[in-house]
Amino acid sequence: MKWHVNQVLKKCNYPEWALKKGREQTSNPKSSTESKRIQGQAKSKGNAVLPYVQGNSGQLKRAFLKNNINISFKPHKTLRHC
């Protein structure tokens, strides 16, 4: 299969350096982000996107982070909606 892919890419005029780099990347996969994770840090359970409310957003963020949930805030009003 790899040989076939190389032949097709060569026919499509891909440079040899690009083919070589692709072979190196597939033969030596880099370590996953899981192995780079800090030992004491647990894996995130998911993501939440909430509207930003001044005064409440900080408390909500801390509560979600304690439960290993990533949180992002979006503005309630944007320039488009003003």
C-alpha cells in the first residue's frame, strides 16, 4: 500500500523531500499529548461554551475546572448584533 501511494504521489510531481518527510513521520510517530500531560492532571471530561456574564463567569469557570471540564465564554452581544 505504501509503495502504491509513493508511486501515485511521484506521478503527481510531489518533490522527493516531501515523500521522504512523510515516510519519516509515519515510521517515527511522535508521542501523544497524553504522555506529555502532567502526572497529577486528569484528562478533561469535555468542553462547555457559555455566554459571558460579568461576575458569574469566574465562579463558573472554577467550578467546571474542579470537575475537569474545559470551559470557554462567548460574548452575549457582538458588534454585529449591536
